Amino acid sequence: MSKAARALAVSAGVAFGVALIVYYIVSYLTVTPPGVAATGSKPRVHLTLQTVASYGNAPHADWVSYLARNPSGKWVHSTVLRVPSYSKVMVTIYQFDTATGLRNPFAHTTVNFSFKTGKPGKLRWQCFVPCAAGFPLGFGGPMQSVGWMDGYLMVQ
């Protein structure tokens, strides 16, 4: 094989590898779960979430995650939450996640808090409790992935 042919083959291989990496990054950054609207109406709405130690579905069946209850009462695997602007948002989180990774539907902790929204915008939020076992310091994987323990608050 000539030097030119080898150089072409190596260049094609490198270009293919770079294309795969770019595709992976773009795919990761552009995947967004469905938005879940708060219940109630302006100026006071409610968000209900639950944490689960293991979501149980692909692509990451063993990752810790949040589920959000939509206005019809169905639990949705999403961390993109839609709330109205200039409103008080009451939040309830059912904490089923435990240090053991086991989920007990009868034993949980309930966390309640509220906040007020301002003008419309897209705000990023992330859980900062390092519980992602198997990742450095517990902050990898689900802790930095939208749809798991990271998401957006869409103030509309």
C-alpha cells in the first residue's frame, strides 16, 4: 500500500471516529424528556415529584431518578417541569430512594417546600445529593443527566 493510500485510510478512520464522537455528544445534548405541567392555576400551583432508587427502564435501568405527576395524575419519567410565571409553586417530593438502593413503597419521607417564580424563562436545576453509586464522588451519570436527577424549570 502506498503512503498516499495509507494516509487516506488513516484520515478516513480519524474522520469517522470524530464523526461518531460528535454524533454522540449532539445526541446526548439534544434529548429532552417531555415537559410536565404543574397542577392548579396561576397564582398558586403544585408540583408533585418522587425519587426512585432505580427507574427500572432502558437505557439506564439502575439509575436513581425523579418521576413527576402530570395534571391527570399519571407518573411521568421527566425532570422538565412547566410552571406559570409570577406564581407561588408548592412542591411535594416523595422520597423513596434509600441508601441501600431498595425501594419500599410504604416507607418514605415527604419533603414539602415552595418558591415564587418571576418572569418567563428556562432555568436549569440539579439534585446535589451525591447518591449516584459507581460514579466519582456520586455526582456522575444520573446526577448530571436531564430526565434523571437534573432538569429544567420552564417558567411560562
